[in-house]
Amino acid sequence: MLRHSPIPSPSPLLSSLRKSIHWKPRHESNLSRPELHERISRLLILRRFDALENLNFHFSDNLVDSILVKLKLNPEACLNFFQLAAKQPNFTPSVKSYCKLVHILSRARMYDETRSYLNELASLCKNNYISFLVLDELVRVYKDFKFSPLVFDMILKVYAEKGMVKNALHVFDNMGKYGRKPSLRSCNSLLSNLVKRGESYSAVLVYDQMRRLDIVPDVFTCAIMINAYCKAGKVERAVEFVKEMEKLGFELNAISYNSLVDGYVSLGDIEGAKGVLKFMSEKGVMRNKVTFTLLIKGYCKQCKVEEAEKVLREMEKEDGVVVDEYAYGALIDGYCKVGKMGDAIRVRDEMLKVGLKMNLFVCNSLINGYCKNGQVHEGERLLMCMRKWDLKPDSYSYCTLVDGYCRDGLSSKAFNVCDQMLRKGIEPTVVTYNTLLKGLCRAGDYKDALRLWHLMLQRGVTPNEVGYCTLLDGLFKMGDFSRASILWDDILARGINKSIYAFNTMINGLCKMGEMDGAEETFKRMKELGCKPDGITYRTLSDGYCKVGNVEEAFKVKEKMEKEEIFPSIEMYNSLIVGLFTSKKISTLIDLLAEMDTRGLSPNVVTYGALIAGWCDQGRLDKAFSAYFEMIGKGFAPNVIICSKIVSSLYRLGRIDEANMLLQKMVDFDLVLDHRCLEDFQNTDIRKLDCWKIADTLDESAIKFSLPNNVVYNIAMAGLCKSGKVNDARRFFLGLSHGSFTPDNFTYCTLIHGFSAAGYVNEAFNLRDEMVKKGLVPNITTYNALLNGLCKSGYLDRARRLFDKLHLKGLIPNVVTYNILIDGYCKSGSPREALDLRGKMLKEGISPSIITYSSLINGFCKQGDVEEAMKLLNEMKASNVDQTIATFSKLVEGCVQHGDVKKMSKLHNMMHMACPSAGITSHKQTELSELSNTKEMLDSYTISEAAC
């Protein structure tokens, strides 16, 4: 039996020896860099992560890169070390480290991890420099490691999915250099995101490159490309593409055909969209809810909402198709846009009844519909009701209300809605401010618009192109050219120098102010900065030249436009027609109309309006009536502007009964016309027969004028007053007052002028008092009419007292005021009093007009004071007060020298016909050299339509 002996204890010598040979690792601070790297690598390979975390060393880019290179064939070790480095509080791995890691992970087929770190890497690309650095580094690591180029395809897909299309395109263009062809999935992702961002042209180029690389498309590629062509407006090319794909054996799905339907709908071609539906049926492709919804949108876009509803009803009957809230929403939005709010609510209620819920789109559509229909209060009530549907109004909801109140001129309520937005935690955006700016400018509150602009800047909201252009347009409408110029310089300085909208706004503003040199300079600068003018640019310039009477330059603009292969629109031709009439270049008009016809442009109601107004101004009512009848024959309804022009011309030419008869038809009001005249019209001359025919056309379109219209009524009263029928005008006015007619300043001014001119001065003053009671403030024009009446009735002292009180009423006399009194004194035999008034007007800084001198010369001639008359005549010659001064001076000089006072008085009266006593020169100036014969002179001048 074996016995176990106790193990002997080691001797002291052996213990001492063991202690001397025991290995103890040195502290890491004493290790060289290669030794430290070796120790970290060993611990990572042994998965001793706790020991690694206890190791005392500092992370650096050099350390991380070295470890990744050393362990590139050990992906788990690399990943663990990279994660440890990323956790450090004061250290972030560099782009170079990320590039090494993704290559290592992709080689190990750790694709989820690779995608994750590629997403992080893409997030580091804050600018183009870093983006290019990433690709360069990926290429360098690829060459050093000799790994698979799969990373390039993966980074391409990551960039595309994150919407970083420039980066994705850069990778796509360079992948071939590294022996890697993009995968179909990456290409589809790139194509899809390009189309979503509106870069369809780039998508087409990428697709062409794919085909050159022999990347075979799939059904998803086809759907994306069809969508790309349609978004670019190339629907016919999309159809060709469909045929090409079908020849290659592709069976396209509903998504592809829906893209085609959407393309046709975007172009407003409903027949084309229906053709696609027919093709789908032939191919056995089932129509889905998207197909029907797109068709509903197409009909609504064309305002054919009844047809859109028929599609919805057809959708309800289609097997396998369920009408959803999007289809209902599209129809509701369509009804709202055409102002049929009753139908919109009916469809909304139907949607709720079938169990579908209200959504934000439907609510916003209804709010928008109410606001555009002038029922802003209903829109606000709906916004308050959104809570019961568990919906929260968004920025668009509030902005729509803001726009509605601004359109109604209720700026204070619009600002209250903004305050409500803030209380709900919705910060007003630049769109909100733009809406307010537009509203204030539309209402003419330009000062408030400027205050809002400064408030927006103070709140740190950066204005965009829309805001700048809105304010710029407002400043021009204010007539504030200097501030508009400063703002324009700011617009260009902020880099908005390629915006055609901004340049068109500036050119339009300059043209409206008659600053054609400035408009031309802006046009040149526009082209220098690489901003290509469009049809609106050329049309605006042409219209500007027409407005200042330079129709030759307007035609030169048209020629430049045509050289750029931009063809004039009907609006431009309309402007040129007005310009030709204004410049009296009537001979060119026939050629212009023929050119319009050759180009396939049909006249619209504005064209006919321009022709009718032009011929009326020329006194050629026969041609105006011909244009009118042609317009009716083309199916255009006469509008109130055209009819008003005809009526005012009839009044001007003394054809009072015809004018009254037409007015009666226009306003459906029993005018004070002698009804026996109506019977006579059928048996009189051709001129009255034409008016009768026009009256018949107004009967057919009476609905157009069924509502009271201040302009029409004012024309009627002006016409009656000019024809001397002031009592009839007064009776007409009283009859209107019992209805919904609201008289304005022009109404009272017309009547006061008529009664004053007819010698009914007290009645004129009674009208003035009535005007004040209604809250209307008489202006200097009103008081000029009263002064004129007093002077003509011989109440010169009373006229002078009224003149002296004008400053107490806050009114400043103008040249017309002085001319009325000067003429009154001269005719009453007090030319010296008149001369004193001339001195007073000079002290006030008011330059005498030709009427002033005519009255004074005539007054002194009547008194036999030829010396004073000649002195005034010489002064008039030196002053160059009018373009006709030279000719008029010769006529006056002859009368004065020969002492022909009677002829001088006639000449003075003729001047008042050309430039009425109120001092307003007719818009039809005629050379006095052609008017030496008294009868010719009387016939050639026409009294201004705005005589009061």
C-alpha cells in the first residue's frame, strides 16, 4: 500500500530564484508606439475588451488608423476598437478612419454595419470639400487594401437615399475608374431621388449612361423613367419609352401607367389621360384608386368638377377599388377652387358618412375655398372646428386665413390670426410674412407693408425672392423710386441675380413710372448676369414704350423677341394695338391684325376692347361698332368696360338719346329717356340702328350687368349733365339712391359740375353739403367746379370768398383754380384783379398755363390795353408753357396788332374748348397751325371726358 508523503516546502533559495525570473508587464506609458499598437492589437484579438478599457493611453487619429490597418483582416476587432474610440468624450474618429472601417466591414460582408457607418460618413459631408475628400479617401484605401469596390456602390445608394444627389452623381460618374459598375438597385435609387427633386433632365442622362454601361433596367426603372419624362413635360417621349420597353418584353404595371396619366393631367390633356386608361384595359392592367384620383384631379384642374364627380361615381362601381379620402379630397378641393362651396360641403359630408375621417388637406381646401369666395369668417369657423376631428391647423391653414383677410382689406384681422398662430406655437414663416406683405400692398397700405418688412428682419426671418419682389412692386406703386432702387441693389447683392421674376418686377416698375431708359439698362444687365429674358420681359418693355407713346421702340422690342425665337403673345399684340391708336399710327394696325391671324392668334375680349376704345377715341364709331359686332359673332360677351366706352363716346359726340338707351339696357334701370325715342330708332338712320343692335346683344347678356355698377351709373350722370339735362341727372341720382347704389366722390363731382355749369349754383352747393354729410371729403376738383359755377353765374365776389377759404379746408389751389378766377375777372372787365391773381399763383410756385395767358390777353384786349396784352404775349412766348404755344402766339399776335377783339374772343373760346375752363387739356391735342379757320378749330377739339 502506497503511502503519500507530504510535499516538501520549497527551499528559500528556490523561492528567491522564482521571484527573480517572474515577468511583469511594463506600464503602457513606457512603451514605444509600435509596442503600444502591438499590445492593443493583441488584446483586441484575444477579445480582452475589459483589459483594453483599463489600458491607459490616449486616442488619436494616427492610433486608430494604425490599428485598423494592422487588423484589417479581423473585422470584429476593428469594429470593436472603432466603437471604443467613438465613445471617448474628447475624440471623434476622422473621415479617413471611417473610410478604412467601411472597406474592412464590406469585405467581411457585414453589410448592415457597413451601411450604418456609411450613413454616418455621409452625415459628415457638410460641404463639397468634405464630400470630395470622402470619395478620394475611399479610393486611396481601396487601392491600398486591394479590397472589393463594393463600397462605392453602397455609398452611391446611401447618398441617393439621403437626397445628396450631387454627391451621388459624382460617385456614379467615377465608379467606372475603379472597375465597379453601379448596381441596378443603386441606380434606381439615384433615378428616383433625382425625379423627386425635380431634376428629371439629370435622371434622363443617368439612364442613358446606365444603358451604355449595359445595366439592364427592370420594371421599377421603367416606372421611374416614365415619371421622369412626364415631370419634364415630355409626355410623348414617355409614351415612346413605354413602347420601347414593351418591345424589350417588359410588362409594365399600374404604377407606370399612372405616371403617364399624371403626365397628361399636368398638361391639361384629359383626352390623353383617358387614352391611357383605354390602353390599360386592353393590356389587362387593373385601374387602381390612384388612377381614378389622378383623373379626378385632371378634371378639377380644368374646372370641370361635374365630370370629376362622375369619375368618383365610376370609381365606386369599380371592382376591387375602394374610394379613399384622397379621392374625396381631390374632388372637394376642385369644388372649392371654383367657388362651389355647397357642393364641397356635400361631398365632405358624404365622405364622413361612409366612415372616412377628415384630414388636414380637406380642411385646408375648405378654408381656402371660403377665403377665395369672400367668406373668411366661415373659413375661420372651420379652423376652430378642426379640434373636434383631432386635427391641428398648420402654417398653411393660418396663412390661408391671413391671405383671405388681406384680400378683404381687413389687415388688422390678418394680424390677429398671426398672433393666434404664435399662441398655438406655430412660428410665422417667410410665407406668412409674404402673404401679409402681398395683402397690405394689394390694399394700398404700403407704409404698413414697410413696417412689416422691418419687423420681419428684426425677428430674424430672412426674406426670399417673393418677399423682395412684393415689396419692390409696392415701392414702385408708391412712386418711391429712390427706395425701390436701394432695395433693388440689395436684391442683387444678396445673390438674387438670376431670378427672372425679380428682373421682370423691376422692369415692370420702371416702365409703369415711364423710366424707359432705366428699364432698358436693367434689361441689359439682366442678360449680362446670365438671366435669360422671357416673353413677359419683352411684353413688359413693349407695353412700357406703348404707354409713353413710343410705339416704334415697342415694335423694335418685338423684333428682338422674335430673334430669340420667343413669339409674341396675344397680350403683347393687345398692348401694341393700344400703342398704335395712342400714336395715331392707324395704317400699321391692319398689318398687325393680319400678322396675328397668320400666327394663329385669335383676338380675345381684351383685343376687341382695345379696338373698340381706339376707334371710339378716333371718333370712328362705325368701326367701333363693327369691332363690337365681330366680337359678339365670335361668342364673346360684352363687358361693362367696353359698353361704358361706347356710351361715353356717344355722350361726347352728342348722341345723347342713343347713349341713354344703351345705358338703360346695361343697368336694367328705367332711365329718364323719352321712350318715344326707342320707337323712332327702328325707323331712323343707320347709326341709330347700330345702337339698337348693340342694345339687343345687351338683352342677351343682361346677366352681365344685373348688379349695380358705380362706373356705369357715373357715366350715365356725366352724359346727362354734359347734354344739359341736369334735372334728369338729378332724378336719376335720386332713383339710384333708393337702391344699393353708393355715390362716391366722382358721382358728386359730376353732378356739382353739371349743376354749376348750368347755372344752378345753389343746388350745386346743396350737393356739396349732402356729400359732406355722407362722410365724403370734397377735393380741390369739387371746389373748382363750384368756383366755375359761381363765376359763370356772375357771383365773382362769392367765388373770391370761397377761394380765400380753401386753405382753411386743407386744400391747395392748383392751376385750374387760378384759371377759373382769372377768366372770371377778365370776363367781368377786371383784368387787373386777374393779373394780381397771376402774381399770387407765381408766388405759390404754380406756373401759368396757356389758358392763363389766353384769359389775360383776351381780358386786356377787351379793355383796349394792347400794350399790356403784347407784354403778356411776349412773356408767354418766353415761358414755353405748351407745345402749341408758337402757333397760338402767332394767331393772338395777329388779332392784337389788328385790334380784332371779336376774333381774339373767339380764339380764346376755342382754347377753352380744347382746354376747358377747368384747365384740363384734352387728351387729343391738335396742332393749332391746322386750325386757323374758326369752324375747323371748333370741330377738331373734343371736351375731355373728365371735365369735372
